[in-house]
Amino acid sequence: MGKCVVRINEKGRARFNLKAGNGQVIATSEVYTTEAACRKGIASVMKNAPIANLEDQTVEGFEVQKNPKFEVYTDKAGEFRFRLKATNGQIIATGEGYKKLASCFKGIESIRKNAVDAPIIVE
């Protein structure tokens, strides 16, 4: 089972990492101004990840999907990445760079599985 690990800095700003059962970080949030806002972000990921559409922007002429959605794209370094957008279009989680597109898709599936009932741990 995955978990959401929240870290709060000295200014009270918070961010979370969604970790898979093996402890690997599979998604990261933006920096939130408060822990409460961070917890709302986690709730949004838990709600949207399992139902999010998949928009593969690495394919020429890709079909634009409705939010919520995972957008898969290629970064400047040529690696495959994803971002999860909520129903309102706001980015609520991002993934690391992957060398292979298939690995990026596996990361998305891991998020769909681990986000649903991930306990929240504040460090």
C-alpha cells in the first residue's frame, strides 16, 4: 500500500510525495502555503487519479482529453513525464522523468492504485 508523506518547511509551507508500497516516490505535489491546503491537494489526487483520462501528448495529433487527466509528455531532456490535472485543470501532481514511455505509463498505473487509500504521514 502506498502513502502520502507531507513535509512542512520552516516557513509552514507544505508539499507531499505519494510513495508506492516499496517506498519509491511516484508523484510529487506543488508547494502549498499551509498544511491544510496540502491535505486538500492530497484529497484531490485521491479523488481524481483513479478516474483520470490519459492524454498521450507524445503522439502526433493526440486527442485532447477532458479533465481530470494525466498528461504524458516529453521534457527538454527527452524523458517522458506526466502531470495529473484536476477537474478544474489545475496540476495536482507530477511525476519524475522516465527513459521509456512504458515506464511512465506504469508510474501512472501505480498512482491510480496507490493514491486511493494512502494514509497521510507528516514528517
